[in-house]
Amino acid sequence: MHIKFYLTIFAIVLIICTYFGTANFAQSEKTQFSEIEKKESGLVLDHMINAHLLEFDAEKYLYDFDYGDVIQHDDLTIRQFTIIANDDMSMEISPGVFFNVWTFNGSVPGPTIRVNEGDLVRITFINNGNKDHTLHFHGIHDSEMDGVFEIVNPGGKFVYEWIASPVGVHPYHCHVMPLEEHIGHGLYGVYIVDPKEGRQQAEEMVMVLNGFDTDFDMENNFYAANTVPFYYQVNPIQINTNELVRVYVVNMVEFDPINNLHLHGNLYDYYPTGTNRISSIFTDMITLSQTERGIIEFQYDFPGKYLFHAHKVEFSEKGWVGLFLVN
Ligand SMILES: [Cu+2]
């Protein structure tokens, strides 16, 4: 009886020791990450004590067009820009939720690059990050200016140059693999090519539809128009009745196959990619896959508050919603 009892106790102790021994071993195996892997994996808490805090101004970004430094060379207009990549900043995406953002010129999205059709665009790209990065602009240019095969190492520099074409609104983003990581962390921006003759006078603004996967499960936890969830709902965009409003919209949401944009109390003319001068549809709802973009134009007849948001309800409830305040 006693022997049986002690044997049972011994067996239980043996099982417990084996279990915790293995668990400890598995745990010690899991801690074999490099410092960079720890930071990127999300498996290990990283308080990013040394990270610089990004404070993004969604009001300023909306209207902030960068026309570059202009050099006139006979008939040729040269527009020069400098874009610097970093990957060590942190941003408070939502109260108490910090995320390691990767930035172009210290911002997510990067600067809105704006040029005229036929301009020579010259962009000096400097990689001040800890990882490889590039600049891949959508549009027409030589293969070596495509920012795919000429990887720019940390501390490196590359000068991109092309003649601006075609007219429209295009995205630019880093094109280093894994792409979803480099885009998901924020390395993208908007590139507008204006027609030589210009467009009709309008109140113009830029909206980048983006999202943030803050718990590393390949699903976004927050969505926004211009990075800050709910920003334009709390701070409505002021416009006037009978004023033409032109919005350059670019969808950069990673992980989700589609995004969309619905406007309340009105319909808008939609110009996909902004390449055609004739509106393709008069609607209140467009659906966009990643890097799909276009120009929307509308004007309000009646003053008041009007919502605009993703009609994918999950996205709007997680931040992609705003208001136009029509005066
Ligand atoms: Cu990158």
C-alpha cells in the first residue's frame, strides 16, 4: 500500500518536472532573438524607451503639398526633393497604444510630392534607418529608377530621376521585402502629377487610407483617413457651400483586400487614378484595393455636417470615419 502510494507521488513529481523542464527549455529557446528581431516580432515587450515619438498633424497633412526646390533650365522645370527614411520612431496610434512607425521625412504618410506633367523630378533618397529601404514611385520611368532592384542599405543614398508622367494621383512606397512589413509600418506617400494647363480652381486635399496592425497578427487594429483614427470626426474638415472640393484619395491599407469611401448627403465625380479628365462615374461609393487611387470632386448645396467613411463598417468603427462641416 505504502509503496504504491510513494510510486504514485514519484510518478506525479516526474511528470511535473518533465513538463516544466520542457516549458523552460521552450521558453529559453524563444528568447534567442536578436535585438532587432525582438523589436519587430512583437513577441517580446519592447517599451521603445529610446524611440523618438512621432506627432503627426492630420490637419496640416491634409493641405500640405511639397512642390520641391525649383530650378528652371530653359524650357525644362527641375523639381528637387529630399526624402529620408527612418525606422526607429514610435507613434501613439490610439490612447496608450504605441506602434513602431517607419517614416519618410519623419511622417506617416511621407510628404505629398506635387509636380507638373513634363517636369524633371529629382529625388535624393537617404536611408537613415536600420534596415534596407527604397523609393518605388508608381508612374512612368526607367527600370533603374523603379526602386525595386537597387536596394539602399542603412546609411546609403540613391538619386531617382524621371520626367513626370502620366497626369494623375499615384502612390509611392518602399519596395523592400517583406513588402507588407515595410508598407504596414508606414513607408508610403502620395505623388500628384498636375496637367500642364492645371485643373479647375478647387479646395484641394489629400486622404491616404491606412491601417495599423499593432498586435502583429496580420490584421489591422486601427484604420484611418490620414493616420489618426477618428481625427476628422473630432476635427471636421471645414468647406463652403457651392465650393468645388477635390480630394486626392489613395488606399494604402495592408492585409485587407479592399477599402472604400462613402460620402453622405451628396454624390461625387470620380476620376480613377486621375488620369482621365472626364469623370468615369457619379456616385457616393467607390471600392479600392491596395494602391488603387483616384480623384473625387463634389460640392454641397446645403450647409451642415456630413459624414464620410468606409462603408466596410468594421473599418469605420475602428477609426476610418470623418466629417465635412459645410458652412
Ligand atoms: Cu523599407
